[in-house]
Amino acid sequence: MSTASGTGPSRRAFLAAVPVVSAGAAVLAVAAGCTGSAPTAPGPTASPADVAAAADAHARETALLAAYDTAIGEHPALSGTLRAIRAHHADHARALVSLGLPGVGAGAVAGSGRPNSSAGSGSIGPGSTTGPGSVAGSTEPAGTAMVPPPADGTPTDDTVAARVAALSALAGLERTTAAAHRTGCLAAGSALAPLLASLCAAESGHAELVAAAGGALAGGPATGGTRTAGDAQAGGAAAVTALATMLSAAHAAVYATAAAGGALAPLGAPAQPARSLARAAHDDHRALRDTLVAALRAHGTTPPAALPAYRLPVEPAGVEGSVDLLSRVEDQSAASACAAVSALTGADRELAVDALVAMALRGQRARLAAGLAPEAAAPAFPGR
């Protein structure tokens, strides 16, 4: 059981704003506010707008599949991370096809002119012999076997420049796709919106990974600007419950990120990168908490207060334990935000989607700081 009194001194060294409570304080899991239930998928009778939104999202995913196949074929040395991200896009395409909406998965791969017969059968994936950009009977995307490595294994300046350009193009396409998924999510029905929100978060994470791999500055997720309490939309009990659930998760995240920062405070220079992650996460969750409090008050309800203490999913022991805690907190907070999307509309949904994207990016950064490979740092469906 973790309470504020158990780690008080180091927390105060990190941020004095966290209250000290007795060892007998009430505790809850960090994810206590999350329902863990997945929204019901739209069926074949979904609205024409949702059918079009899902079809557009699928077209974007197949375009990404084709782009990754091209990059892998032209730059086999990049295939490790790119194949893993490509596999996520294959999962995304399958998830959209599995909704069972008419026309989703039919037709051609965007920009390729080739039939996408595999999309409807759910057979898209790394190593697929029928997926977009693949060669029948081969486990490699088209072109991979035809690109010989440099004679001495050392890439030339031109080769490096070409790889950087390819990664920069992929990062740009990921950001564009994330923005389009976000737009689709904000207009979608309650059943489709959480999936599109998760895809927006996933593509935002991919963009950062690919840009970093190319040595470029990572681009942030598309956002709709600053949201104020006055933007709150009229909503029923479900919207208020969803916002309150997100607020409860934010309270817990503020506590947990302070605990991580407190544990890192006395560790000196080697812990500085992790300490920066903890401080940024703490500040972001506090800002989200304050925005959610204002939103709930605008809905005419009393926001739930923070508990005196929360049980942490893992103790922040040293750099490794602290970074692990940070990633878990973001994953659990993301689950709360993703679940809230279906119950929210307008600016409230916009708030939840942007929060989900930010949580996915912070969780990814924490896993990278823990030493995970890029392909292991990004979940295919953040929050789900």
C-alpha cells in the first residue's frame, strides 16, 4: 500500500503541492475511474455518415500500408521498426473491416491502383502474400529482395539522405492521417468514435517514432486549440459521468506522477531525463484536471474531489520503477479517456480525444526511456 506519508519527503522535494496524509488514508487503484468496458461496435445499420467515416479511415490506413511497403522495399535497413508500425496499420485496417459496415475494405488500396481483396478478409499483415504492396508467395514486401546492401555494409551519404527523406515523408503522412482520424472522430457516432480516437493517438505516436528515427524533430499531435469551460456542450448524465471518470483518473495520475518525481528527486544527474518526463506528466495531468473541473462545473455538477492517497500499480523504485509507473499511469489514463469519447460530443469529445493523444505520447516516451525498442513502445490501439 502506498500513501503520501510513505514517500512524503521526496515528493516535497519534487513538488510541494501534493498533500501529506496519514498511513490510514483511503487508497484506490490508479485506474479506479476506468470502466474497462469496450464500446459496442456500429453494425451494418450504422448511419451513412459513420459508414463514410469508417470507409475513409480504412482508405487512409491502406494508404499507409502501401507507403510503408514502399519504404521497406526501398530501404531494407529500416525494416525493423517500419515492419512493426506497418503491422499496427494492418491491425487498424482489420479493426475497421471487422465493424461489418458496407463498403469498408472493398475497392483498391489508396494510391496504388491495385485491388485490395485481402482487406475484407482480414488477411492484411506483415508477411502477407496478398496484402497491399506484397509479392505473391513472398514473405517480404515488394522490392525488398531486389535492393542489394552496400558492398561493405556502410551506407553512403546519399543512402542516408534517402532514408531520412523516406522517414520524414512517413512521419508527415502519419501526422496527416492522425489529424484526419481526429476530424472523423469528432463527427462520428458514439460507437465508432472511440476507435477513431484510438487510431488518432496511435498515428500521433507513430509520427513521433518515425520522425525520431530519421533524426528529425518530432511533430506534436493535431489539436483544436485551447479549450475553455465556456466550450462545454449540453449533455446528459452519460456525459457528466464520462467527464467525472476522466477527472477521477486525472486526480490519481497527479498523485502517481508526483510519486514518481519524488522517487527520482534524490537520484542526481543520471535520473534527469526520467525526472523531466515525470515533471511534464505531472504538469499535464494537473492542467487536464483543472480543465475537467471547469467542464463539470459548466455542466452544473460538482466535480469529484481527489482522494487523500491512491494505491500505485507499481512502486517507483529507482529510475526503472519510476519510469514503469509513468507508463502505466498513462496507459490507465488513456483507457479512461478512450472510454469517455463515446459518451461525449462537441468540445467535450475534443477534450477527451486530445487528452488521449497526449497520454499515448507520454506513455510511449516513458517506455522508450525504459529502454524498450521503438516497435515495443507504441501500442496499436492506445486506450483500448
